Amino acid sequence: MHRIEPASTQDARKARVGERDALALMKDIDEIYSARGRKVVHVDLRKERPDRPSLLGLILGPTGNLRAPVLRVGRTLVVGFDEDTYKRVLGVR
């Protein structure tokens, strides 16, 4: 078992993150992994820049709030949960 401690946590039910704040999170991000069910979409923002609606579709849920969980590792943002993606991003084997 790996012990990884977060630098900070926030309860998504208490602190809503809407469109403007979600886009502000993207300021220093180079890669996004967006997981929905078994499907994971990877976008390398250094190579491609999706339009605003596409980008928001990757990170916001149907209520317009940032989807949870969100994990930021350096310049990589992981939205949603996929065990294989977490292992890859965290460098866990």
C-alpha cells in the first residue's frame, strides 16, 4: 500500500467550483485526464487547445460544477476517478 498525502483537500459538497473558477484552475495545467465511467480522455494542452465548451465538458458535471474527485499533480489535472490513470499520474506500480 502506498501512502500519499494530499497538500490540500476541499469538500466538493460544501465548496462549489463553477465555470469561472474551474477555468482558473487550468491556468498552469499542461495535461488533463478526464474519467467518466470506464472512458478516460487525455488532452495534452501543450499540443492541442480544445475550445471552451469542449474543455468545460471535460471538467464540469451536469450541474455546472467541477466534477469530483479532482487530483492535481504538478502540471497535470485528473478529473474523475480511474485507478489506472491515478497509478500512471502518481507513478505508482
